[in-house]
Amino acid sequence: MRSILNVGWLALLLVVGCAARPKDWDLTGQEAIYDRPLEEVWPSVRQYFVDAKLSFREAPGSPVLQTEWKEEFGGSKIAGYWHRYLVLGKRETPTKSKLWIIRVTRSANKTLSAPGKELEWGVSRNMGNDANRMGAAPAPGGPETLEGGLALSVEDDEDRFSMPRGENAIVAESAHGTRDLNMEWRVFHAIAPGLALKDESSPRTDTQGVAKAPGAKDAPAFTECGAPIIGLKAQAQAGGVLLLGELHGTQQVPRFIAQAACQLTVEGTPVSVGLELPAENQARITTFLKSEGGEEDWLRLMEAPFWRSPYPDGRGSEAVANMLEQLRLLRTRGLDVAVFVYDHPKLTGQQREQALAATVLKEVEAGPARFHLVVSGNIHPRTSKGLPWDKQYQPMGRLLAARLKHVVALDVAYDSGSAWICAPNAQSRKLDCGVKEAKGKDNGDRFFVHVWDSPNKDGYHGVFYVGRVTASAPAILKGLGRPGADDNSVFPLAPDVDAVASARR
């Protein structure tokens, strides 16, 4: 069902002080309708993208524009994901109009590549690539970088020449596009007040609701946070805690956390991210988040003993280190993102759970206006009493729920893939750490949050879904410098297909 929104009514809401922005743009499934002809709306649309510093190309004489590629998290060299927008103006009626905004996402790795896409069906379109079929190595700058490789066809040229070049080159087969209702509403609420006042000379970008970091001079006009996480905003409230029970050692969970923090802060909710890292690392991580992210800053972060554990279980992965860099970049842009660590690894059993809960509780009580996104292995977030081996066991989630008003626990859900896992070796009785196969269920390629009508037997209120998972090796295996500096976020070891990863930690 489509809701027709009257701009005059919106202006009245602004005058009386009511919130003009829906709580969950990505959940409404509704289109933003402008109560103006398209010819009057389009100049303000163009100005929005100018003010947001999103360079674009426009089709002459048509209400169509396409932005240039924008990397996630404000220009990180290690994010690995780029986005562009195709904006289409549409006439609803002679006096009403709307926008369609299509988000196109590409990646430097093959995470977004459709299975089977590398196979050739029927007659090959390759030009002069017989050498590759015979087993010869591809030419430098070949199909992996799209810098002139022989595996390209005539039909590929348009995509090839419209993509970033050089160190920002991205892989052609690793892409998808989707309509972005969230961006449509973002543009609407930025330009609708100006249209209502018939003042098209000074449309403004939607920065009023951004959660600015303390001491930040300005909020960013626009920050690329990736495709909206479906259902996330419904859980975000001041003083609330969202406990995420994860599968350690994947690329996708840290990206989910970074995207969630980005998306919530740009819409006005300050976020504190809680990581299951030793509490003694707090000062080191805080210093890194406030730094410029240079080589010395990375060295100080990575020299902590935690990153050198003889049994790296995935919490010290390259993806986690990269996530810290992405959160640092958000702070650099003036967004109110904080990180706290809360693990007490010297304790075990119930004592550890109590220490975890006490540390998280202290953070929540110190920041009642903040939303707390807390990630850990997925025994700690449970809000039900008891485990199969200890019926009296009280996990961190249960202890927090007894003290706080808003605690929601989500278990991880994912499509099959791989993860860096430490699991007991049946023969040696020691932990065997490495890339393992992870069994899951395909629920599409969009990140989402889903809450059930009532908690399950483990005390989980729902799930957060991260798509197909890919392993992320320990950051220390990449060297002490900046993780990802070699632009290779995929660990080269082949998965052990005989081992199946367990999501229970």
C-alpha cells in the first residue's frame, strides 16, 4: 500500500514541532510522493546530491542522474565495498511526482558474486583468451582488476570503463543492485521543507538529525553506510542494549556491526559498540579510535598480546581490525561512535558471566542516551537460565535483562560458507584453529534483523542475518602493520571441507 504524503501537511508538522521523519524508513515499504510536478522537484533533487558531495552525471533533458562510486565509511582503503546511485524522476500524476533510487554495490572481493557466475554457458564471448583456457597465467591487469585483461568481451566494455580505476578497481562479477527506499526518504525529508516554502534556491541536506561526536565541529553532509539493514532501526532506542550472538571468524559479522553503527548515527542515534575483547585493551582501542590511523597508530593497537593468542578464535580477525578502522573513520567524520571492550578471560564459568555483565552494565549506565550494540559468542547473550551442562547457569544476557529495561538478544543467522574456527581435535584433544566450513540457510543477500513474537528456549528474541559467510583469518597473520594493506581480505588457505563450524560459542 502506498501512502501519499502531502508536503503542506509536512510543513505544518515542522511548525508545531512534531517529528517529520518516520522511525523506520526501510520498514515502511511505502514510497515518498511529492505534491509537486516533477519539473519543480528535480532541481532540488540535483542540489541535494551537490550538497552531499556525491558527484554525478546527468542524462541531458531527462530526470535521470547517476552518481560516481562512493566507498563505505567515508573513504576507507580497506572497506572493500563501493556504492553508486541511479536516480530516476517519475511523474505520478500531472501534479505529483516521486523518485526511484537504485543502489548498486560492488566489491573488491567475490562476496557479492552469484554462485555459478564464473561458468561459461554456451558459446564463449571471450576475445583472444585461448591461452587462459590452456592453463596459462592471466596477463597482468587481467580479469581480476579489469585493467585490460583478455577475458573481457565487447559487452563488458561499458561496465569496465565506468568503474573506478587503479587502486580502487573493483571486480565486475561481484555486484548487485536494489531499490533503496531509505535513500528515497532521506532525499524527501531533506528537500520537502524547501519545496513547501517554495524556496528552491536553498535546499538542504539532511544533517540535522546526525549524532555528532563530542567536540566535532561539523556533521557530515553525507556518509555512505551501505544498504540499509532491514529491521535495525526498530530496535534502536536510548539506553537500549542489542546483544548479538555471533559466529566468530567471519568477514560479514564485523561488517554488519560497522554498517549498523554508521546507519544509526547518521540518523541521530549515538552508538556504543561493545566487543568481546579483554578489558585491559580499552585504553589502547580508545587511543586508536582518536588517532589518525597511521602505521604507528596501528602498531600500538596490534602489539597487544590479545592479537597474538596461540589459539586465535576469530575475535582477533582481520575483519575485526578492519571494523575498528571503519569505526575510527566514522569518528573522524564527526559521528558519535564509541567502542568499549568487556571480556575478562582470566575468569571462567559463572564468575566470567557476572564480570561481563557488570562491565556492560557500567557502560550502559554511563551513557543512558546511547544505544549499545554488544557482540559476543552466542552463549553470553542468552536471556534464559541454564545450559545443557549446567541448569543453574545464568548468561550475561539474563543478568543484564534483570537490571535493564530494554535488552534484546539476537542469535546469528547466515547462509553457508566458511569461518575461522577453533574446534577441539578428536585425536590430539587440542584446539585446532583454521578455516572451516559453516553450514547455514540461504535467506537472501540483504542484512536484516528479525524479532519473534516471543523468545525461544535459549532466551533469544530473534536473529540477525548476514548472508553468505566467508572466513577472516587472524589479523596477526597479515603482519603488524595496517591489516588489509595488501588489499587481500580473503585468507589464502583452502577450507577444510571435512570440518563443520559450530555457531555455538
